[in-house]
Amino acid sequence: MNAKDVIIACDFGSADACLAFLDKFEGEERKPFLKIGMELYYAAGPDIVRELKRRGFKIFLDLKLHDIPNTVRKAMQV
């Protein structure tokens, strides 16, 4: 990661929603760095990380439980 990298928080409730959004980056030479949080990870599991890596994205997996209460609430609902 360098100072010019953009990090996109993928706070989606499903793999389909995340992948539909990220399809907009198809064909880009340089893809953004992605933060995968609890909500998406709990909804889609490790397969979403594998798929995003396969598509060439760099990943920051953010699964800490001591987080913003709204994030924890959404993750637990999933």
C-alpha cells in the first residue's frame, strides 16, 4: 500500500451486493484496496475473500469485535 491507494469499506450485507458494486472496477489497471468487515464476512464467509483476491483486489480483513456499535449490531443480524 502506498500513500495514493484508495481504501473502500465493503460494508455490504451480502456477497452479491459487494460483487455487483465491485464489478464497476472491471478492467481497471489498478484496483482499490478493500476493507472487509464483520457484516460482509459473517454473511459470505471466507469465500468472499478468496473471490476478491482472485479478482485482483488487495484486502484488509477487519474482524475486530470491539467496534462501532452499529457495525457489531449489523454483523450480528446477519
